[in-house]
Amino acid sequence: MKISALLFWAMLVVPVALPAQALDVYVIDVEGGKSVLTVAPSGESMLFDAGWPGFNGRDVNRIVEAAKAAGLKQIDYLVISHYDIDHLGDVPLLVSTFPVKHIIDHGPLQSSGKGAEARYQAYAEARDKIDHTAVKPGDRIPIKGVDVQVLTAATKMITSPLPGAGAANPLCDSTPEKPELTQDLEDNMSVGLLFTLGKFRMLDLADLEWFYDRKLMCPVNRIGTVDVYQVSIHGQDKGVSPALAQALHARVAIMGNGPRKGGAPQTWQTLRGAPGLEDIWQVHYSLLGTKETNPPDDYIANPDTACQGKWIKLSARPDGGFTVTNSRNGFSKTYPPRN
């Protein structure tokens, strides 16, 4: 009885551990490919793309390292935005190395060339052994604790503005139309996602190019404003139109570029011209530009070409505030909620 009484009183005085309230996002260095790991406050996880195949499993190893650093024992949702080699990665190796519960993509392969068919077949064989869903615009990824809405998929996009959006976009008049690059059809198949945690919003359109991102934002802004913009298509010019990048009024842009891929000087100028933008963070120093078109070293995870595979981590709160941290040196900056 005495032991039971002691346990009873101990339960009253010891605070119960509450679920974490942060949304954690790891922008993994996959050398100019894409791989972004998200951990919701519920503890459920989502990996958005898997980097490159080959290189002795380099990108799978980096993904697993980030997942373990996040305290994960499995990936709940693996979202493959499209089937280009720098996003599709080596899914068979990944699922054999680290457990994956569900795979989500835009549906069957619709492009060809550049080895797409063989690449897709190997992926599909691994995917079809796991629970799989093909999504369309308007769908949601059912990760608990954060709202993840599909805005684009398989060249389709949401047709109605999101709640609070829909204002005329004056940047449409000054943003020229560009032709659809049919040789890069797969880019525009991209699954594009909007993450919402309370007042915090983050946009990630994967490799959606100018032709389609302008359509998404003109003549009206169908998305509204966001706090963080994961810069499309690694910061290449063909994917960053002012009609989108500047209309978002993002406070922070995070660019998953490589030393010689993305991070284009024109993209830098487009982002810097965005109202309200405070900082740009990059996975790599871009050799395509200069010191003037790259952020300070503290905002670059891998400033040297002899890369160490460091990531950028974002931790967001429901009040809209967030912190960005450079894993290379521990430098971090906290952005308080908007007024």
C-alpha cells in the first residue's frame, strides 16, 4: 500500500511530458538534387524526394543520418515529386536500409528519354511492395500534426484560391510568359506542397518551372503569403518567376542547390526583390555566382566544394515563429512571429 501511495503522489507531482510543438524540417545536402525531411509535432515523418542514385549510396546514407538525428525509426511517408534522377534517387536501396511505410507520387510515368523508363521501372517495383497513393491537386498528405496540401501534380494545379488568397497579382503584368520546356516535361509533373502549422506556412513546389508557376499565380495569387519558400528547381532561373517568388512575401528562402547547379545569379536577384524577404539560406555556395550573389558563410551549409554533406534545419512553431540552423557550425537565427 505504501508503495502504491508513493507512486500515486509521484504521478501527481511529476509533469507529464507533452508532445513537441515544433515542425522540424531538414534540407539534406544531396549535391544539387532534392531531399527534404519533415518531422511533424506528432512525431510522424515525411521525406520529400530521395536525391541521386549511385555514389556508393551517398544520398541514402545522408538521408538515414538525418532521420536518425531526428530520432526516427521509420519514414512514415515518402513523397516522390517526379521521376527525374536527382529526385527519384535509389528508392530500392532506401527502403531496404530504413523502413518506409507509405509512398506517394503523381502517378504513372508520362515522360521518356534520359533513361526515364528503366529508372521508373526499378522504382515502381520497390514502390508496389509498399502502401502507395497517387495524389492530385487538392489532396492532402495524411501526416498527423501538420496540414500538408497538394497544390500541383502531373502538370495540374489547384484551380481555386486557398482561403485568404485570391487577390489580383500585380506582378503578372511585369513577369513575361515563358514557353513550356517540353524537353523537361518531368519537372512540371512535380508534386508541389504547402505545409501549414497554425500560423506558419511553407511552400515547396519541387521542380515546377516558370511556365507553370506563373500560371499558378496569375491573374490572381492562389496561394497567398508564406513564411518560408523552399526555392523551386534548386534556384535555376527556369523555375523562379517573380510572379510567384515575389508575390509570396516569404520571410526566408531556403535553396537546395549544388555548387554548380542552381543558385543562379538571376534567381538571387529575383528573391532579393521580394517584399519582406529577410534572408536566403543555401545548402551550397554557388560557383555560378559571386560573393554578392551568395549569402554570408553562416547561411551556407557547405561553403566549400569539398563537401561535408551538412544540412539546414528549420524548426517552426504554431505561432508562426521559426528558427533556422546551419548544421555545419551551429549558427542559428530565430524569426519571431509576424506582427
